[in-house]
Amino acid sequence: MAIAVMVINVYAKNLEVTIVRAGSTFDTTQDVIVKLQYRNTGQKKINIVKWYLPGKELYDPLFKITCNNVPVEYLGPMIKRVKASAKDVIPLAPGKIISTVVALSSAYDMSKTCNYSIQYNMQSDLIIFSDDQTLETIPDEPIDNLEFEIQSNNIRLPIKGRPNKQHNQNQIMTIHKRAATLNYVN
């Protein structure tokens, strides 16, 4: 297993993740959106598990976000997944780029007005592997002393506080659940 993680770490160093602002300002009614670019800087094709290439919506806490240097809570859904299979990966050829746009304010608590620091941050053993490695050789549990994080650049955005749609929906669902479980006795 240690060899598998080392192979992952070698190929992870060939994955460059860049985060750029998708807009200069965001109205308080708009989602805060950023653009992610994944670039293979190596000489061999690498494969990325597709659920770590987010679409517009987030289903995992893939970002380190702070508000005036205080960590911001991830409020989005957490998906428990089975072990990745060959159909769960996206190949990235040498020199190629994959771009995606992500709405952050629907998954993170951006209710305060402040200067937000935003960075993509994920363990490489959860993201990437090479063709030399099969999915069966990827360890289920990370080996702490061999972990390597894939981090993007850090951008700073002055953002006005906004309500979090996911948090509001969760509160409504909790109220509905409580109301549905009430029993009345004559």
C-alpha cells in the first residue's frame, strides 16, 4: 500500500490546480462563483476521480475558506461514496486543462461581510492515480506519513454577507421533520 500512495503522490505533483474569480463583484443575491482549472504538467496521462472535479454544486468540502482569517463552515451535503471504479475517473492528458465553475456560497457559510480567502485543498490519495496503478491498489485508508495535499493558489475576495440556500433548506427540512413526528392525544 505504501508504494501505491507514493505513486499517487508522484503523479499528484503533476496536477496543478488554479482558482480564479469568475466575477469582480457579487451581488448579495448571487452565488459566489469561482473557476477551477486542473492542468497536467507531467509527461504521462493522469486520472482524476470525477467527484473531486466539482460541477456548479459542491458535494464535498473541497475548499479551505476563511473569513478575516477565521475558518468558514462547510454547510453543503456530504456524500458517502463507494470505492472509485474505472467509470468514476476522468483522464487528463499531459499539458491539457480541465476547467469547471463552482458556486461556493451555496455550500459554505458566507453570511458575514468580510475578506474571504479561498483555496482548493484536497488529499492527493483521494483524487488521482496513474495508468501504472489500478483502482485495486489504491488504499482505502490514507497512510498519514505519505499524504500529499493538492492545493490551488489562494485568492482573496471582498464579499458582502449573503444567506446560505443550503443552510436555509436544511432548517426548513428539520422543521418539517419535527412537524411530521408530532402526535396528538385526545
